[in-house]
Amino acid sequence: MPTKAKAELAAYGASAVALAALPPLAEPAVHAPVTAIGGGCLWWLYRKVTNRADFPTVIATAQRVLPAVTGAGVYAAAAMAPGTAWWEIAVPAAWAAAMGAWLPLTRAGWTLNDGDIEAYPADFSGFVARLWADAPVSGDTRLENVQQLDHDRPDFAADVVAPVGIPVSRMDPVDIAAAFNVPVPAVSLEEIPGVGPGRMRLTVTPTQAPRTKAFEGMWDEFVAAPGGAIPGSTVVRVEHKPAQGQMPARMMILAEVPSGQIARVNHAQLCSAFGVKAAELRLVAETDGGSQAMVTLYESSPLTGTRKATRALVTPDADGYWVLGTAHDGTDAEARLFDEKGALHGYLVGVTGSGKTVAFVLCLAAEANAGAVSWMVSLDPDAQLAAAGHYIDRQGSGRAYAARATRAAVALMTIRGEFNKEVGHDFSPASPYPLLMLNLDEFNGLCDDSDEGQEIAQNTTYISERGRKYGIGIRFGGQTLDLTRIGGNRSLREQTRSGTGIVLRTVSGISDRQATEGMLPEGVTLAQIPTTFGGGLTLADRMNGLTKAHRGKPTSGAGHVLTGGAAPRMMRVLYVHLPKDGTGHNLDEIFPEGGGINTLTDREIEALGDLYSDWNAPGDDDTTNTPAVGGDSGLLLPPLPPSAAPAGPVRTKKQPTVKDMILAAVTRQMTTKEIRSSVDAAAGTVRNKLSELVEEGRLVQVDHGVYAPAGQPPADR
């Protein structure tokens, strides 16, 4: 028992002795103070009632005066009775016992016992838990893990827990709101991912709940009105999500337009309606081209953080999906490399500094991890892409290089057509050749009016329209992207729309529309990505005399991803360290472990012949004896023999394979570098063929990076 309670019990015992001994004395000096105490308490209670105090206050006052008033009554009865009767001793004793037994009722200063203090701590979480326990809606549930979302606000989140083996019953939000005396929109009760029905997450955010009338009025006037941000829309549902980890708190609004109409969203107008700046990237509007739209308003931009790329994230699954970045809501933003019908085309748009090179490198890593062959071509030399070039089959720059690459890809379509005839199906994971992705950066610049530029445009059109069934895909890139230049107004856009489009920060909305024309669901537009998060001077800043701009964080990697024609998702691509100061990169962590490079098959390389030689070699690019696009008949290249044997095309003179060239070059102990300089083939191809020759016993690896003809004894170590 608390010390204060013990003291009060002792006081009642002493008072009982006084009430038994003092009345028979009949001393006025004793009567006066007893009368004053009892009368004063009754007058205090009377004043509370006549002043119309609330009922709880009157009850509390009555609790306080009960011991004094009843004690005075016992004293008065004993004083008026003649003599000393037995009851004058028994009644004071009974009074003291009653007052001691009813201490919680008779004394306002009573404190909870130790068990109650432990169950309901005297802090915010204890107060919330007690409110829940006293509310009828709680039933037999209790609150656990009460977390105040902001120490200055009453918003909180907690787990509603039912007894073991019993699920949390469905509760009306109105009843929950009544338990805490908050607006109904401020409460939500949701399932916890990965947890059974015996525990649910309760969120109460009264300070974040919109003022119903003001919110509805704003929506009707600025959003739903004709010419508004989402004309003709009505609010279907509003939810509030507390901050979790790096994800800021947010309000989510589901809106809908009448059946038969398409929800059209004007992002800039929507930001203005909610009083936020579009450049802050705090407001995200999404629609799938149907009648619904979802608006998410964050307390701060959810895209300021980055996530490091890993090999596991950028490895496509069996359906061709891999993780490109993190969407605004914290989920994975996925890209797709292939589908059940073959290779997928795509595009990547972004100005310098937007993160386009990092996105390209992630795409190359995904291709490599899927076992695909990658050819990367840019208009101008790029040191960062060259770093990734050490992990892929071919990487180079310039129109001549691009023309030769596309020429080889066109020829490969005919070669692979013979493969398809032999195996009886178009490209699939079971095909005897790998997926090939042709990545063309600064595509608009490559397709200029020169002969090479026109050939690139002609070849890429042919590949984009017919290459999927041969396992050949194209990814177009650039600061701006106008695919109409290669004559693909309809069929090409349909082919590209089935793949993945990545739109980072661009020059203007015109660039976005050029890149996504015909590829976005109806009524969908992309929000412009600013240079920094919250940087620059506003008009209000200038009015207040500020002259130095705020330095916001750069938005590199922030943008939109469109996969398979679905609604675009605002996201930020994964982080890859590509330094500009000569420091090391971390590409070993995302490309295939062991450094292996995927190449074409020997049969394909042999069939391509000179078309697969060094694309950087000088030459006049005489194409009279090379494949060219030619009507319905396809390419002017001798067909492969109808045999499954890995033989090359019919030739008057057999072309040496890469293995043949290596065996001819290695006449003594030679380093890998020396062998590469003697063999006319890509570095990755030479490395792979060396490993194969060692496995076949045709070469000996005498030391790390040192090879010798078979039969030569290993060097001493």
C-alpha cells in the first residue's frame, strides 16, 4: 500500500478515537471547530451545485467533503445524546473503517496501486492505452507499441492486439474516433503485412486530418471544376499514413470521374490547388488511363534518399523484371528486359546531370546478369560508359561504330532466322543463342543526314520492327528523343511501348511528350523533374529581400519509369558510383561475379565474319558485300545450311574462328595482353575463349594471366 494511504488510514483511526472521547466533554471550544469544518464543507458543495459546475466536478467535490461531513455528523449525534451510550464508541469505529475501506472514493489524492501504474504509465502512451481500455469499441483488445509520431502533436500509431487465438474484430472508424475524440478521417485501422489477424495497426492523426469543409470546398473549386486539375472528379477515399523509416508521412486521396470518362490530371494545377511547389516533388498524381486517379501528398519529398545498387537487385527474374530504382511510395520500381514473345525495346531520356549514364550502366548490368550480350554505342566518347565497357561485349562511340554495330545486328537477324527454322520456334530462353541488346545513346545525333546516319536510322527501324523474335532488342537514349525521325510513328512506338521507358530530367515538357508520344495512357502527363529538391529563389523570397538562392539537393536519378505500357511511376534510380575524379568505381558489385563477359556463339561469330571485326578499325565502309535491308526478302546474306551442327554459312574459304586465331598465336608462354594484341577479336571474347581452350585441354594456364601451348609444364610458384 502507498505510504500516503497508510498515513490517511492512521488519521482516520485517530479521528475515530477523538469522535468517541470528545463529545461527552461538551466543551464549546471543541464544538465550534467541528461545526465550522462540517458546515464549511457543506457550503462548498452547495456553491458548486448552485454555480452550475459540471457533473464530474460536483462528484469530485462530494468525494473530498464526504469524510469531514460524515465525521461532523457522528460528532453532533454523540454530543446531543445524554450520557455515554455504547453506540457512541461503536459508530466512530465503524466510520473510520468505512472511510478507510473507501479511500479511492473518499480521497481525491489517492494514487493508483503499483499494478495500475505499471499497466498505464503516467505518460502519453499510458494515457492513450487507458482511453482505449475505457472505450466500448476496444472490447477485449489492448494497445501495444504506442508511438507518438511527433512530440509536439497528439498523432500516434499503435498495435491493436486481441487475445491469443482471436482475431481483431472489424471496428467502425466512427467508434474509434469517439474513443479519442478526434475527427473520423483522422483514424485508420489496417492489417500489418506479414502478421496474422490477431494484431492490426491503428493510426490516429488528428492534426493531419483535413478540415472537411475546407478540403471539400478546395477540391470542388480548384480540382473538380471545369478546367481544374482533375475535371469532374469526386473524392472516393482519403487515407493518412504516418512516417515510417525514411518514408515521410503522407495523405493519399483516391478520386474518380463518372463512368465513361477518362481522369485527366494537370500536375501543375494540382500542386497549386494544394498550395505546394511542383519543384518540391512532394505531390504525386497517378492514373492508369481509366476513371480513377490517386493523389499522394507527402510532408517532404520521398525521393531525396538513394538506394545502392546490388547484383541481386539488377538481376532479371524468370519473367525479365529487375529493380531499376525506388518508387515514390518506397516500393521497387521495375524495368523489363524480355517477355514471353522475345526481346523488348525501350528508351532512356535525360539531360546531362540527370543520371542517364547511371541508368544506362544499370541496364547493361541487368543484361549481363541475364546472360545477354550487350553492345553499347554513344555519339561521343564517354569515360563512364567506357568503364562499363570492360564488362560487356562491345562498347564504342561515333557514327561509323554505330553503323557497323547496327549492320551486324541486321545481319544477325538472318543468321538467327536459320537457327529458328532448325529448332522450330522463335527466340525464347531455350534458343541456342543469347539475347542481344543494342544500346544507342544520343540517338538523334547518330541519325544525322550523313550516309552513316541514314544507314543507322534504316537499320534500327528494321531491327525495332522485326528484331524481337530473333532475340534482338534496342534501347534508344538521348537528351531529347524524337523517334519519328526513323519512321516509327505507329509500329515502332507500339513495339517500344511494350518494353521499358525511362524519363529523367529533361529540357522541357516538349521533350517528355516527344519521348512518350503514343506510349502514355490517355490523360496521363509526366511531372517535370527540377534541377534540385527545393532549391532556388521564390518570388516571396525576392519580395522579402533574399538574394542568395537556397542550395537544394540534386535530383540526379529522379524521374519516371513506364513498363509495358502501364501507368508511369515517379522514382529514383539505384545508386552506382561512377566518379569523375579518377577514383575507383563499384561496378564489380553489380556485374556478373567472376568478371565473365557474354558474347555471341561461335557459330554466329563465324557467320558474321568481317561484320564482327573491329568496328573501330579504319575503312571506307564499302557495303557492297555486306547485308542490307531489302524488302520482304530480308537480308542479302547466304543462308545457313539446314543443320543443327554448329557450322558456319557456306563459304568458298573457311574463316578462322577466335579459338583458331588464339591457338595460332600462342606458340610460347604469353600473357593475356599479348594474346589480345595478336587476335582480331573483342577483349571479352578472347578472355572467354581462353578459358574454354584451357578446359578443353588445348591450352595450359601456367600462371595467372599467362597461357602456353598444351603439354608445356607449369611454371614454378
